[in-house]
Amino acid sequence: MGKRMKAKTSITLSVQLLVQIDKMIGEGASRSAYIEKVLRDHLRETERQAIQQRDMELINAAADRLNDKAEDALEYQDALYFDLVGEKDPSYNAVSISPEREDHPEAEGVRIAS
């Protein structure tokens, strides 16, 4: 694999930062190589965080959709259960709490006849 192309650039850094870099890399090491590595690592981490944030948003959106579907399924099961119980026990007059039910649109809770 060939060497990466390099371009010369000039940046201005504080003396304190240069002293810290020199301590970190040791005598005779390349400041340019160190700074390039630090920037490369930073850019890679920034990209990783952006991907992770996007993935979390997708996961949360999927979880919201699943939760909505689960609530719909529970409402359907609730309505079905009360319909079945009501058919088997005529003294038990249950009305589903599901507002979508056309046969009992006024229902706001379960009513049990005595």
C-alpha cells in the first residue's frame, strides 16, 4: 500500500500546548505525526458518536412503534376477553375500555351488572 499524500499546513499553538505535546511524545518524536494521530482519533470518535446517536434514534423510533402496536394488541385482547366473558356469563355485563369499539363508543371503563 502506498504512502498517503501529505500537504503542508501551518497552525498556531500556544507554547503551553507545545510543551505538553513534547512531554507526551518524547524527545525526537514528530509533533506532526502525533497531532495527525490525535486529529484522526478525534474524527473517528466523532463519526462513531454520530453513528451511535443515529442508531439510538432509530432504535427508539422502532421501540415507540412496537409500544404502540403492543398497546393496540392489548386493547384488542381486552375487548375480545370481555366479549367472551360476557357471552359465557350473562350476568356479567362487561364493556371494553377501548374507545374504538363501535358497539360501545360511550364506554369509559368496565361496568359489571349485579
